[in-house]
Amino acid sequence: MAEFDGGAAAPAMVTSIFVYPIKSCRGIALSHAPISSTGFRWDRQWLVVNSKGRAYTQRVEPKLALVEVELPNEAFSEGWEPTKNSYLVIRAPGMDMLKIPLAIPSETADGVSVWDWSGSAFDEGTDASNWFSKYLGKPSRLVRFNEGSEIRAVHPDYARGYKIMFSDGYPFLLLSQGSLDSLNALLKEPIPVNRFRPNILVDGCEPFSEDLWTEIRIGNLAFHGVKLCDRCKVPTINQETAVAGPEPTETLRKFRSNELLFPNRKKQKKVYFGQNLVCTESHTQGMEKTIKVGDPIYVVKAVSPADAAA
């Protein structure tokens, strides 16, 4: 597949950064975010599970969309470590506020699973379990990824040597405002970006140009586009009401389906929106690894549109 090297001009810039500390719960909009070995620090570090340790997501528990999370502002400073007075604060309609200490818990839970991964995780205890059990109306626990004992690898066919916590599959998801605007122009009712839960929102490039980016630079960091993001049910869930509908999936099928974008591949009922990324320097020690809103994006390598169409 032919590639071309980007020029010096920055075609886009970072306009929003989002981190989602608890998988499938609301995100936090940030002005800057430090990068760890698994993505943005704190991203998908926690997971709500059922009585068998299986992950709950909005696909089956859309009420998770209404759960708000908050971390200390200083938690997003490079090198910051929690104190005994540092908390993850959780709120939801009709529920008392829940405070989870950021210090590593002493209890562990075995048999935690998300998709095809299973392992052990830290258990955030009885208060968290009771809170989520009451909110969801069924036995639940809140667990935290244990980096000390577990590794959840990114699929080696797409990005060998990278890892994540409780993300679906990749450390970062990038989406452009142009792509969202292009989709919204086709919808009867425009939808906000929170339907797609990206980590990085960019503006200043052509719609869907992020599909073609195989290597970009944001600040002093290199990112590789490794796989278009195939979308599940979550974008159809209104993140303010937790009510699902047919859009935007029905419209995306008309111009972003597997059959249209990848006609030579096996037919699958998938639609694509956004680009999954890995950061080359995510494992590098001794360097500042933070991106911020306003950072320009330089396209180093991109697939040519003709190759993409083919």
C-alpha cells in the first residue's frame, strides 16, 4: 500500500481531549493529558462488572452513560502521584456521591473479564459494590486494572508490543470535527461528539482524512493510525438520557459500511468512524509525554486516497 510523506504544514490541531476513567461511564474533558504505557493516564482504569466478573458496558447497561466521574485536577499533571486524600468521585441521578480512594486497594478480584481477556483486578470494595448494585439494580462490583500483575495486549496483527487497560482494543481513538460535521449534515437531528467517545478530537482537516493517517506527530510525540474504529451500539445511545435509537448507525451504513470501505474483504455488518492510534513513545522513560488542546498535528505518513479507495 503506497504512502506519501506529509509536508511541513499542520493540517489540523487538537481541539478536545477526553479521558474515561470508568469504562462506559462519562468522560472528562481536559486541556492537557499525560500519556502512560496504556494510553492517557487514568483512561479506562476502572470497570464495572457483574457477579461473575464480566464487564458491564453501555451495550447492555445504558444507564452507565449517566454516571459522572471526577478526578483531582492535579491528577493530570506529569508525574503526579495520589495521596491518602485523593479520590475518584462518582455521581449519578438519584444516588449519593461515592468517593473511591486513588490509593491502590488491598483486595483483589479474580476472574475479571472484558471481551476475550480475563485476569485479576483490584476490587474497590463493599461501598462501591453496593453503590453500583443499587444503581444498576443487580449485583455489581467496581474493579481497577492491576498493572503489576496483568498485561492486556493490543491485537498483534495491528500493533504489536502495545498494551491497554479496559479499553475495547486500542490506547487512543482519534476523530475529526470535519467527519462529525459531515455525518451531522446527513442526520435529521445532529448528535454531539460524546456519542463516539474519542480520546482526541481534531479540527482543520478534511472530513475522514484521519482514515488515511498512518503516522502523525502531536507535539514531540509520534502516533500511528493502526485500524479504523468499527462502531458498536454505543453511538446510538443518547449520553444525556441513556435512551438508544437507530441513528447514527443507519446513516453510517449508507457511506461508512464494511462493504463500501473494504469491498474486497469478507462482508461484515460493521460501520466505521474514527481512527485507533498507538503512541510510539508510550513506553519511553525520561521524557515529557503530554499533549494539550491547541497542539498542531503534523501528518508524517498517510495512505493515498486512491489506495484507500482500492
